Amino acid sequence: MGLVGYAGALRTAFGTCTDGCTHAVTVPRHLFDDIGAELGVSRWFLIDQTRIDAFAAATDDRQFIHVDPDAAAGTPFGGTIAHGFLTLSMLSPMLQDAVPDMPGQVMGVNYGIERLRLISPVRAGSRVRGRFTLAAAEERHPGEVTMTLDTVVEIQAQDRPALICSWINRRYFAPSDPATAPPRHRTQTVATDAAKP
């Protein structure tokens, strides 16, 4: 289907439209007032060997630095570490924990990640959490908001983060009272330092 067709299908499925709208979709107005603000910080998530092994099995990435504690002990890491993509995959539960769905939201989808850097290894047994700052928000179609989140994954008791990135996702909102419709096209952005490499 491709991204364009996929986005169009989502807009159709959830009642949004472009020209000739006969109904409205209400996006929380405060969202556009939060540009540059920290939206939330998640709870700590344990990255233990059980989670690492499960990720290795799911992805067929069984490099010894992830799954063999004895062999990994002889590396500069001093033991097993999480896959970088495992740490990245934790962004979804972290965001859900830190920034719950907004009123009227039907669903959210990933759109992309920019400037991803894996800064520090996450050793087995570590705890990590996500910190999210809203860098930009844009409503190109009624009820479809593209959000850019400057994202930092912190490691408990460490100064350097596990990763930084600019994470782009889309939120879709349900049809509502036409009188409360937001402007057709809204966009706002702010320069932030959180996700600079």
C-alpha cells in the first residue's frame, strides 16, 4: 500500500477528511501550546537477562555479548548487554507510561526516527526510563497529528544516556462536534537540544 496509501486508509477509517469535510475532529488544543515542554518521564523498566534472551529469540540476534554471560565477561562490557534495538523497542511502553493517550485519541502509529544514537551500553540487570520533550506538532489533516518527540533513554545511576533520538509518531483522533473543530492546518516547532548527536 505504501505510506501515502496507509495514511489515507487510516484517515478514512477514523473519519477524518481533507476538502469537503462534513464533520469535525477535535485535537486537544493544549497540544500545540506544549511545544518545547517536557511531556513526561516514564517509570524505570528492568532490562534483565530474561528480557534480553527473549529479544534475542524473537529477532534471531544471538551474539554472545547479549546471551552468553561467561563469554561476555571477558569483553570490555564485563558481562552481557542489551541489544541496541531492544533498548529502542522500549520506547513504546515508556511513552505509554509517561504520556497516556489524549482525550479523543483513537490510535497512534510510528512514522520514523531521526538522529538516533546509541550512547551507552545497557548492561543486563540495569533499569532504564524514557524522557520525552515535544519538539514539534503538525496537523496536516483534520484529526491526524504528527508529533516529533526529542527522546532520551536514561540508565539508572548513570550520567550518560543509553540513547537519544527524535521520534516521529502520529496520533489519530475521533470525529466530534463540528463547532469544536481546530484550524485546518496547524504546525509549530521549536529547536531543542535533547536529541542532538
